[in-house]
Amino acid sequence: MTYDLVVIGGGPAGMAGAAAAALAGLRVALVDGGPRLGGQYFRHPHSAEPLRGRFPRLRAAVAGRATVLARHRVWTVQREDDLLAVHCLAGERDERPRTVRGRRLLIATGAHDRSLPFPGWDLPGVLTAGGAQALLKGDRVVAGRRIVVAGTGPFLLPVASGLAGAGADVAGVYEANRLTGIARRARPAPAKVAEATGYALELLRHRVPFHAGQAVIAAHGDTGLTHVTVARLDRDWRPLATRTVECDTLAVGYGFLPQLDLPVQLGCATRPGVDGSPVVEVDAGLRTSVPGVYAAGEATGVGGADLAEVEGLLAGRTVAMDLGRTARPAPALARRRRRLTAFAEALLRAYPVRDGWRGWLSPGTLVCRCEEVPYARVLEARDLGALDSRAIKLLARPGMGWCQGRVCGYAVACLMGEAPQPPRRPIAQPIRLGDLADQPEETP
Amino acid sequence: MKHETEFEISFDGGPVPARQGQTIGAVLHAAGIRSWRTTRFGGRPRGLFCGIGVCFDCLVTVNGTPSLRACQTEALPGDEVTSG
């Protein structure tokens, strides 16, 4: 069967988009790689679905109206005349290819942690901040006994307070930026102030120290993490004084990178976001530059769950209108989107990544974890005449491994002094050659 | 809250407790097993890093099937996980 709309991504943006479009009378399929709806923000354990808040409301709005295809990982999207074909791998261990077709496509693929390399960052016990949060929210596993939380951005606070609340000894939160004047510049809504205050109180209650202008610049241990080097930073993130902090776990993240593989495959125009990383360009109705393709949530710029949900609602309505359904104008929703976008952009400006992190690297520091490319080999390739990250990749292989540069691509671009480029990955998920050759079955 | 089934999986032959719905990566990490493969060149130990299916550091062999992402693969009763 052919759907009016296929939504890719079951987080706040995708759920809201699917619900809005289905309420307007469209036949909607919602595709997600995970075992249940929610994405990263609404991640919850198998046995404890949230009963209050926005998730149950969104889920109720989706349920019965849209076809939910969980455990469907999209590896490529193609145009087929008037339709868009979403090619998935369904299942987990016994995955099989399946294709879902729609007249319109909404991309709500979210974001993942932005990582910076530093000595020892591939030691077991070093996790991304999002990874530690996913363990806690999805599996109810506290990532370690004594945990350091580090990096930059407002996300470090819920991670640290969640871990402390779950019984971990959080040795400290190390926020690389100094955050002077942030409240004045970002002008947060009262609800956001209350949320931040809640985290701060939780940290206070558990006596977790918060250090602004400091970072973890090295991780140490033999077969696993035993301690980290923490540095006080100057404005450009160059280390001033250092000290050692013992810990068995480090949760580290420097903001987020939107997942843009699919919109780039389709040729959707991108632009540099406020933080320099590419985002999908959309109009006020969340239409991308490619007819029939829409984007909502982090793909259009990292802005958090509230903004993602609003964009999803707007996108779902736009799709309905574009397919000839009547939808009443929603000026309040559009205003809310503008306000939340302004707030998100102010936060991105308040939590930049400064160049000084490059000075944390030693020649042996792995830049690419998959291909085990040390910083020295990146410099060597540059000396051999590789002038941009593409040439570096061909000569020294960073970004050629399993993750296809998702983890190191940002850092490699920065090391080459260039702006991060939109990803060119014709295959967004690993697929067996046999599956690639087979004709997939239609879903459902 | 739904009833939460508890069961065991094995890691290199030893028993590891698991709860229904947990990923293999979460089960191992919770049991203090933080590394289950070594890298091709440097023989460096690797386990969970991104935790959400992006980095592929946590690749694992389950019941003989290689290269599964531990953080994306739900643990099932009796799973035999082997390090590599």
C-alpha cells in the first residue's frame, strides 16, 4: 500500500508530525529504528511507559491513526516518479529488507552527540553524555559508580542530575564554557528557568560541584578508565592549570549533530547552522528544497524536544494542506516556533566549541576511533598535500570505518580549518550485499 | 508498571543477569563488563561509547552472529554473547 505520508523518526518531531497529518485525514506510516516510539528524548524502559506528560498524549494521538513501524532502520530513500520509496531493514538479528512508499516524506531523524577527540577517549568507561543518558532512561542502568560529566551545553545538567539521582557518585560537572550573561542573552521562558533550577537543586542536593570554564582534556587507564585530567581553560579552551580526578566513568558531550544522511541523499539544500554544523533548510511550513520532502526537529537545527514537537505539528499540517486537505491556519504555533528557535539559537551561541581543544591532542591521540587513525597521521597526510577533510580521509582514512565519520567528521573538519560539510552517505545503515541485491518486500 | 521478567544470558560462558527489554550492551555494562572486543590494529579494548547506534564501537557476536551493535540488540533469554 502507498501512504500519503511516511514519517522517518519516532521522537517528538516525528510523533507530532504523524499525529497532525493523521488527524487531518492522511494515511500515515511512522518508521523508527528503535523497538518503541519516543526517540532519544522520550526514551523509556520496556516495562515502564511514562503515564504522564507529553509522551502518552503524543502516543495516544498516533495510536490507531498512523501505522507505526518500529525496528525499521532506513538505509536509503529514493524518488520513484511521484512517490518516495523508504528502504528499510526490519527486525533486529534476522533483519530483512522492506520498502515503505509514500506521496510525501517527513524527515525527523534527530541528532547524536557531538564528540571531540582527546587522549584516552576510546578507553572503556568513556561514554557520550547521550549514551549515559540512554543507558539510564532506556535500560535503567547507571553508567558507573564514580562518574565525571564533561563537555559543553545545557544537556550536561539533566545527565548529571539524573545520574546523581540514580545513586551514582558524580564527581563533578565540567562545563568548558564560562556562561557569563547567558540568562540575559538567551532570555529563557519561565518553564525553562524552572527546569534548569530543578537540575541545579538536584545537583546541590547530591553535593555535585559544577565547574564552568573547565574540561576533561585526557582520560587515563590501562584496560578501562581510572582517572581523568581536568583543566581550567582560557577563553579559547587552551588549558591553564590541570589536576587529576579519579573516576570509573566519563560522560562527555559537546552539543549535538543533526543526522542528515537521508535529506542529503535526496538532495535537500542545507545551510550552516548557528553553531557551524549543517542543518536542513526549510521554509515556514517545514518544506525542504526538494518537492514532497519535509523536515522537522533537530534536522533543521538543534533546538530540543519542545521545538521539535512544534515543528512536527506544523510539518504535519503543511503536508495535509499540500495534499489538498483543509487545515486551519495556526499562527500561535508559528509564533511558538519562532520564539523557541530564537531561544535555541541563543543557547547554541552561549555554548560554542572553541578551537583550543586541538591543543589537547598528542600525536598518538586517536582522531578516528574506527580506523584507529592517530592525530600524527592526520598531520602527516596534511604535510603530504591533503588540504581538505576529503583528501585527508583518502590518505589517512579517518571516517572510512563503520561509523562513516559520524563520530570524527566534525573534529576532522575543524582540524583542517574548514566548516563541517553535510554528510555524503549513500547508505545510511550497514546492509548485507545479499539484501542489497534482493528485491525487498512491500510493507505491510 | 508491567511485570519485569528477569533472565540470564551468557558472556564467554559465564552467566550475566538481564531484564526484559534491556540491550545486550546495557546488560554487559551493568555487570561491570565494559569491553567485549579489541580493535584490528592496536588491539584496544572497546565497549559502549555512543550508546545509540551511531559509533559501532560496541559490535558484538551473539549466538554466533557477528557484528551486531550491542547497544541496539535486545537481550533474549539464553543469548550466548562472545567477545572478539
